[in-house]
Amino acid sequence: MLPVLVMLRGPLLQDLGEWVYEARVGAWLVTTGDTSRFTVTPAPVPYLTAQALLTGLAVMLQPSLAGIAGILITITLGSLAVGTLIKEHRLPPLSAGVLLTLVVVLTSCFWNGYLGHQIGLALICAYLALPRELRTRPAIVAGVTIAGFFTHGMTWAALGVIAGAHGLVDRRLAQVAIGSLPSLGLLAWFVTSAASSSGDGELEVDGPVQLAVYKAYTLAKMGGYQNLFVNGSGDWRALMLTGAAANCAFVAAFAALAVAAIVTATRSQTWRPELLAGLILLGVALVMPPSLVEIVNPGERLLSPAAICIAVAALAGGQHRMLGRAAATAAGLGLVLTAGSVALLPTKAAAGDPDHRDPTAGQASDATDRAGVLFQHRLDQYESRVAAADASWRAKASPTEPLIFKTTNLVNVTRPDLER
């Protein structure tokens, strides 16, 4: 990540720029108590963990530096969680390390700047690294699901499924249900509050064929290759098509690993709760609508939890080593191609159009070229928001631009009509 941060001169991972701006708003509220322009929602909000992390850093640091620190902290948490999970389940260190680094640390959601979701994935790994007998204790379930709620709504849902699968297999479903009650209360509070809104940015897909293609594309985004856009300019077509092939190879290899785990469980008549949870999450991800409330492609957020669970079940104790190596090889190839996309950032910045930094732009120059925007992540989408946050910090003045996101614990006061 360090070359990306140096070349972009800031924490520009698609949506992250807006979160950096909101961190500056939060830091202003914390240090001054000035609520004339912004205030805090009276209800719990699922994205609070990442927002609180960035806000705390922004109290001490310039907002852009706070965003960079947030990225590095998130990567560190994910890496530590992966290492712990490998050790606890005796997974093959190299293949499982590459595979889990992809699905936990450097996911497609990471390049989208969803730090809350990434912290949630580290939490899922930490939960699965606990001794099995602890995973169904009501106090543990309560603590993990409450923490999961405050990372991301889909993380909370995934943790509920994982804990439920453990309760079902270990015949402790009642204990898991009791432990889930506090987080269910938080969800009810949030849903019935003004902080919850359906928004107006719903994604529409026409017909079952387009939906199937969209879901296949969502699966392919699990791979290691991501097309990093700056100034509206993405990777060379040859690189992008090679990356797409690598991603498809990863999905195929991982599917084979999942099938092998299912065959092993069927033959032995011993279903690990991780495998059951992973298959449920995968199935739900494939049938979820293209958008839900304020979340575009919510099924994408469930794929990493599903992959974590399936990888643990399939590779535990050194099982299915060859298939694990195949999946890790495809994952590693995709990550190398993403490194190539990083190396091209200066070239793309020079060749692109700076006007594409506008939040509503940033697409490929030919909007009809769908292949040309495969796996795209507009790294400078909210660059102007980071600049506004830094300008407010240097002037020691209140941020003045209204908030954009509604999945936040902050609210516009003076211009709510611009909130979306």
C-alpha cells in the first residue's frame, strides 16, 4: 500500500475520501462542541467503528494523515487476524496466508475504502480463532455480535450466521440466540430511528440474465486483480483482460476447494460449522438484490466472510493442500497484476482528465465500453473532500461543506436538503 499512498498523496481509496472529511467534522465536534452545522445521530449506527477510528486520528493528525494511518491500522489488524487464524486451525501457512490475505486484507471492498467492513473481517477471523467451545458462549456471542454491528451491517449479519451455524452443529442454538439478543436490540433501535434511510441511490438490474451476469461479475471481483482508476483513466486493456482471467481462475479454484470440502464432510458425515456457515453466506450473497437500503451490491460484502469460513473448513489440519495451492496461486497472480495497476498510476494520472475527480464522474472515457471498466476503483473519487478537510484543519475553522453519506453517525444541521 505504501507506493499507492505516496503516488496518490493521500488516503484515496474510492469512498474513503468522504469518510476522511467526516472524520474532520467529527474531530471538530469533539474538540469544539460546535453543533451549528453538524451534530451526532441519537441512535447507534453500524459504521461507527471505522468512523470513530478516523475521527480519533483526526483529533491528533491532519485529516489526510489520519486517513493514511487508518488504512495502515486496518491492514495491520487484518494481517494479525489472518496469522492468528492460520495458527489456531493449523492451516498451510503459505497457501492459506496468500488466500486469506486476499479475502481479508486486500479485498475489492478494501480498494473501495470500506474500512469498517475490513475491520469486521478481522473480527470474524478473531472469532473463528477462538477455541471452539468458547464460540457459542452467550457472553462471547454478545460481545462479538455487538462489535460486529458497529463495524458494518453485513459483517453483523455474517457473524450471526457463523455463530448460528456453530450453535446448530454443537447443539447450543439457544445459547447463541440468547447471546444475539443485545445486538438485535441495537439493530431494532437503528432501523426505527431517523438514522436509517432507504436513500435514493438504488442500483437497478434489468431481468434475470443481467442479474446472473452481475452476480458472476461480483464473484469475479473476489480475485486479486483490481483496476485502479485515477483521473478517469484505468489499466491498459491487455492488463485488464489478463486480470479478469486471473480472477476467473481464482473463482474456479476456490469453487473446487469448496466442493472438495463438501465431499469430505459428506463422506465423513461430519460437517464443520465453518463450512455450513460459509455455504449459507455464499448462497445468500448470490440471491441478494443488487442493492439494499444504502448498500450497493450487499452480496459482495458477504463473499469474504463466506470465503474465510470455507477456507478454514477446507484447509484445516492441512487438508486439500493441492487445491489450496491452486487457489492461492490464482490469488497471488491477481495481486501481482494489481501491483502492476499500482505501478501505472502516474501514467494513468498523466493520461487522464482531472475533471473526472468529481464524485459523479470517474468512469471510462467511453461509457459504452463495459469491458473497459471491469473491476474499477476510482481512487480519486473524493479527492476534493480530503482537500476540504485539510483546508479546514489548516485554517482551524469549522468544515462548511455538507455531508454526503447517510450511513454515518453525523447529520447536517444547516443544510439537510443536500444530505443524500
